[in-house]
Amino acid sequence: MTLKLAPVLSRAWDEQDSYTLDGYRRHDGYTALRKALTEMTPDEVITEVKDSGLRGRGGGGFATGVKWSFIPQGDGKPHYFVVNADESEPGTCKDIPFMLANPHELIEGIVIGAYAIRSEQAFIYVRGEVTHVVRRLLAAVREAYAAGFLGKDILGSGFDLELVVHVGAGAYICGEETALLDSLEGRRGQPRNRPPFPAVEGLYASPTVVNNVESVASVPSIIRRGKDWFRTFGSEKSAGFGFFSLSGHVVRPGQYEVGLGVTLRELLDLAGGIRHGHRLKFWTPGGSSTPLFTEDHLDVPLDFENVQAAGSILGTRALQVFDETTCVVRAVLRWTEFYAHESCGKCTPCREGTYWLVQAYRRLEAGQGSEAELEKLLDICDNINGRAFCALGDGAVSPIVSSIKYFRDEYLEHLRHGCCPFDPARTTVWAPALTGAY
Amino acid sequence: MSTAELGLPRVPAKGYPQDVVDRLEPDADAVIARYPVKRSALLPLLHLVQAEEGFVSGDGIRYCAEKLGLSTAEVTGVATFYSMYKRRQVGDFHVGVCTNTLCAVLGGDEIFAELKAHLGVGNDERTAVSPEGRSLTLEHIECNAACDFAPMMTVNWEFFDNMTPDKAKALVDDLLAGRPVVATRGPAVCGFRETERILAGFEDRREDAVHGGGSAGPESLVGLTIAKQRGEQA
């Protein structure tokens, strides 16, 4: 059976005004909101989302409806609905084009979600380094207020909601939900101890839901077309569709919105394969924090269970694809430098560990030292993994441990040569095409 | 030699002159009014003072502290945590080159090396002012969520997709010469300080700017295009 694409969130991106209110309303925009507010109780909305099987699209994979159901009701405290739009995981590039092309579907999902958890104040925490996305979000929120989809007595339902676009300032760690909340409170973005979880004590120590952009944006179509429709995509435990973002050495990189459980082989087929004259070497299934895969994993169904069974994590479905011209040591060194730069400094294993990883890696990449260096690297990894305050530490060691597992000999080759045996000029998009003589 | 280099404590910032305070006040109050708790306004306020001066100065820190009832130490602690707040004057344009792994491998490293040589500056350094009166600050940046358009660059955090060393050099030449530059997925680039006001949460003063660049870049549409060709819909 050939793969079937499922353009839902991307259905109108090829229209020139898809990001405007008019453009969105031509594609059933805000009809799910009307249905939720006029035909469903908040609890019915939560049940529908829970039964759809939607799981968090930001990497964690936690059931969205279940998260909503954790918000205590009748507690007399304000509730907050926060969207994590801090997309910064290396390789991940889905939420940014989504918000550029279709910010209203996100807003519709926010209003429905806030109604469900009885929240009257919502925030979109968007990373700062995306001026044009900020522009589009600000305009869309203004349009939604003017049309009565935000503000007081929305659609005559008596439900009120204020929505603020909050722009970050450059810190990968703020994608971690408790660091994001600290940042939103005007502090350094450092993760918090858990418990208490945000559902109990989140923003301003009040019950808070934090959801990824794509998770929230998937809600309107679930309400509009029903949980059973959503379940026709994906599998029992990994229901629905999602963006698979192909980048790197492929002929047609870009966004492919399909049911969960697709394989890289099927996606490469759509994407025209690896660039001409080259072959696949390694890839990330869900961003740089997910252990690397190789050619041996071309047929792993990309859903939560199967990727985990194969030794990695589905993450954000950010498929960074590298061909045989790429030095895996160079690639992982660069990610390691990234984690050291982005470590927030709160806990010792991550702050010190990522620093020393970089030092050891630079020596290895330059072909200095001995095989003992490799063991030292793994030893440092062992002291970070599972011992850091948040998942950044675990993410930092993922590419290292997996690359040594699959490409140990390539590391040793650096030591034998006394330098990197690869030519970086051959990896670029403008490198001359191979003639087949290679 | 400044006192800072001798390791002596810096003299406390005097704060903005009254005319600057008067000009900032309506914007700052609008920012604070967005939040149920005042301190949440700190990040946008820091963007706002960066819009005023092109970096976060001691005066800017003092302004934020006084508006929010915080100490200058608390504000400094936050300002120095986030990489977008600059401690030194940024040029008229901030130019970023992604050198995280994917972009680096696809050519970002080469672009960054060539730009440094072309402009005669290092990372996080500002060029001299051009004869046309423009300067820019060059910085290598982390993954900016445009991996399918790699190698990518930014000018004032607007996207420039599918770059090459030649396109990159032409881009900075145009910026320094004062020629108009249009982002691949965005409008014509405005100045760094005007951009920072947008990041403080205020809409672009140019009405049409929001439409610049259209709905989506070609890479964003590859899946949808194939689906339409095959007649597949969800």
C-alpha cells in the first residue's frame, strides 16, 4: 500500500492569505470553537480530546486530554493555558512554518483548550528569533479579538478569554515547560523541581496547562470531525497525524504531514531520496536529543512505541538526514557545543558535564589523544544521563552515546589519522554532484 | 582606562533622561498591563529598552527595575541569561548565520567563515560604519527552525532561506550600502531597533509588513503539493 498523506493543519498553506482570518474561515475556521462552546460542556471537550488519543507533539508524547483532566476544578484559583511555541530543538522546524501560515488554527485550539480547563488567561510563549512569526501572531490575535473569538463573552457563551503573545529572548532551555514558566514570570529560564507539576502549581503557582503548538492546533479538527476520524490515522497508541520535517541530504526537504507510523523509507520515497550519487549514513528521528538511527532503521515505523523499541525517541519528528560525506564526529561535536552553550547552569552534572564533553570532543575531532579518550567521553555521559535536573542533560548525551555505538571505528580513524579524515567541502549543498566514480 | 577594566565596581547608572522616559512610558505601561503579575513584563521590557538603544545598557536595566519594583541586580541577572539581549551596541542590522549541525554541514560553516573574512569582523562583532552610514553585527546562531531551508541566515531575526556564500556576501553588501533588502519569508528588513519594538509585542508600524513573504515557503509545501497531485486529502 502506498503512503497516504494527511494534509490537515497544512491544508490551505498554498493559498496566499492562509494566515488571515478570512483565509482560515474559508477552511472551516472557528467552526469547532462554535461547536465546543455551544454544544459541549468543558468536560465533554476534555473527554473527546482524551478519547482521540492525541499525544503531545512537542516531543514528550504525553496524552493531551489527560493533561487537561489533571487541572483541579472548583479550586478557586485562576487557571492558565500556555502554548509552548519555543521551538528550538535542533532539526525541529514545524511549528514556525505552521504559525507563519496558519496562526488562527492555533488560536482556535487555545480558546477550546482554555474553555475545557476553565482558564480565562492564555499565553503563547514564542521564541524571540522569529520576527515574522511574531508579526503574524500579533496580527492574528488582533483579528480574533475583533471578530469576537477572544475577549469577553465569546460567541455569546459567557466564556471570557484573554490571550497574550509573549516573546522569548533566546534560550533553548525555555522549551522545557517549567523553565518556560519561570521565564514567563520574568525570571531566568531554569527548570523547576517536580512535583509539584504545573497542573497543580504552574504559572504564578496556579494550575497550568503547557502544550506544544502542534498539539493545540490539532484540537479544532478533532472537535470538528470527531475522535473516530482522528483515530483513522496512526495506530492504537500513537493516534493521528503529524508533521514529519525532512532536512539535510535529501532531494526535496520540507514538511510532510502524514499519519504516525510512517517509515523513513516511505518518506524518502516522497522526498526524492538521498541527494544524487550518495547514500544514507545517519539520521535523527526527532531532533538532536534523540539517539541517532542509521540505514538499519529505514523501516522502523515512526510512532511512539516503535521508535522507542528501536532504541530512540520519536521526539519532534525532526528527521535530519546525513549522507556518507558527513563526519559523524563533526556533527556530534557541534551538537555537543550547542548543549554546553544552552545548559542553564542550574545543576552540576549538566553545567560541568557538557563543558567537559566539548573539551574532550574537540581533541577527538582533531585526532588527538588515544582510545581512552573515548571511554572518558562515555564516562562523562554516564555521569550526566539520568542525573541532570531536566531532560537537557539526557538529550546532550543521546547523539554521543548512539554515534559511538554505531560509528566507533570512525572515531578511531580520527585518532589513527591524527585529524579528521573527511572533507567538509563535500557536504555542502553546492558541492559538485558526484559522477559515480566515487 | 575605564574603572571597569581595573576591576572596580561600576558607578550606578544614572537612568534615562526625562525625554526618553516620557517617550517610553506609554509603551512600557502597555506592556505591563498585559500581565496579571507585573514581573512577567520583564522580558518584553528588556526588548523595549533594546529598541531604544540598540542594546541593554545600565540605564535600560535601571529603567526596567524601577518600572517593575525590582533591584537592578535582579534585572541584570535576567538580562544576562538570554542571548538576544546584547551588552554591547548592535549595528543597524543583526546578521545571524546558523551553524548548528544541520546548517553547518550543508554550508553554514563556509558561509560564516566567508562572511567574517569579507567583513573583517569576528563572531559577535560590529563592523565599522560604511560610507552610507550603516553598520552590522555578525553572529553565529543556533538552530532557528528552518532546517528544511538550510543553510539559513537571519537579518534582525527575519528568515533568509537557502543561502550560499555569494548570496550572503551580496546580502551584507546591500545592507551596508543602504539598499533595500527583503526577507525570503518576510517583508523588507527594517532596522534592528525597530525590530526589537515588534519583539516587545507591538505590531509593525508598516501596515503591509505582515503580508510580506506570503503564506509559506516552497519547502513547507512539498507534502501538500504531492497530496494534491495524488488527490489525497484527510
